[in-house]
Amino acid sequence: MTMTHDEFKELVPIMALNALPAEEEEQVAAHVEFCVECSRLFGEYRSTAGDLAMAVRPVTPPADLKDRIMAQARQTAPVGTEASRSQQATPRRSGPTFARWMGVAAAAAVALVVIGFGAQQLMEQNQRVQQQEELLSAQREALDLIGSGETSVLTMNPTQDSDGVTGRVFVSSDSGRAAVLLSGLTEPSGDSIYTLWMIRDGNEEPVADFGPDRSGLAVLSVDDVKSDTTLAITLEPQPGNTSPQGPVLATAYKA
């Protein structure tokens, strides 16, 4: 399928996030090679996408899981215990058929434990995938905002309490909508949570409570960022506060 220049241009930010199917990525990459405008846009989007990179840690079962399961499957009561004497009172079946059924039972026990472990890991993996999809959606929205027209860039200046939190704010000059890109966040303990605030005319308005992804990144959207507005990140003792109660970690000012 042949695409127009505008169609290629729309796919450039998605390629910058490595989110295109292989066939489309090949077509867009070929176009970017000879199109000056799309090549420039790809470089800009790729630079921004670097700030949004995600880290995915694969989850693997513990190395000793199989050994522990097989040990449990082989366990029998020691000779001389009440359990062993009780078993001796029951006639035993012998022969190949009984041995085969014992092997099947042990294998079934192992399979059930492994399936249970796998289901738990699959559920956790699905939760991570969902979080990644939400972050990717926010990233695309941020990139669309950055490429939609004239955009000003603000720096989130860390405070003495920041503990490594940094970020940038991309504000659309046309709509006032902004994308806030944060890094260096750690997982809050207990009920603590990060909160984004908009401060204007002396009024502090909570925009969103949020947490970081596994790599310490967060992407947030803010509407109506006008002149003389401060955006601030705090670490609140609990969600839902209507005024800042925790330390301010970073701020950005829109003149």
C-alpha cells in the first residue's frame, strides 16, 4: 500500500516509540531516509522518546521450584510412625499398573503446582503489560502534543528534597495543554503517593495523584497551563489531599 507524505508523517512519532508493525516500520524508515522534514521530526521524537524509555523485567520461576515440587511429590511417612502403621493396615496394590498410576499422580501434582504458579505469574505479567500500555498511550499523547505545533519546554527544577526527581514540561502555545515527563521517581512506601499540583493566583489545585512505572518514569497530562502558572510535584502522606501536605520535590514555572 502506497502512503502519502502526510500519512508517513503521522506514523513518525509512533516509529520513534518502536510501536509500529514490522512492515509499516520498514516503509516509514525508507521514507524517513530521503524526506528531510520527516527525518528531522524523527530525530526530535526519538530524542524525546529517550526520556520515556520503559524498563520491563521478565519474571522467571525460582530456580529451585522444580526440585521443591518433586521433593514434595516423593514425600512418604517415615517407617515406624503412626502414619506408616496406618498405611500398613491397608492392603497394598502392586505391579506395573499401580506404579504407573503412582507416576501419573505425582506428575499431576507437579503439573497442578506449576500451573498455579504460572497463573499467578501470568496475572502479574498482565498487570505489568496493562501498566505499560497505559504509559505508552500517555507517551503517544505527549509526542502528539509536542508535534502538534509551537511548544515551549519547561524544566522541572528539583528542590533539596527531590532525591533525584527531575523532569520536563512541554506546553502547547495554542491550547495550553501540557505533557509532564518525570524521571528518578521511586516507589512510595505505605499510603504515600506523588501528586501533581497547579498553582496560580495563590490557589493550589491538585491535578493528579500518581505513581511511577518500574523504571521510575511517569507521564502526565495537564490542561489549561496559562502564563504565571507553577506546576509542582509533592510526595503526599496519602492520596486525595486538597492542599499540599508533603515535601515539594520539583517545580516548573510558566511565565
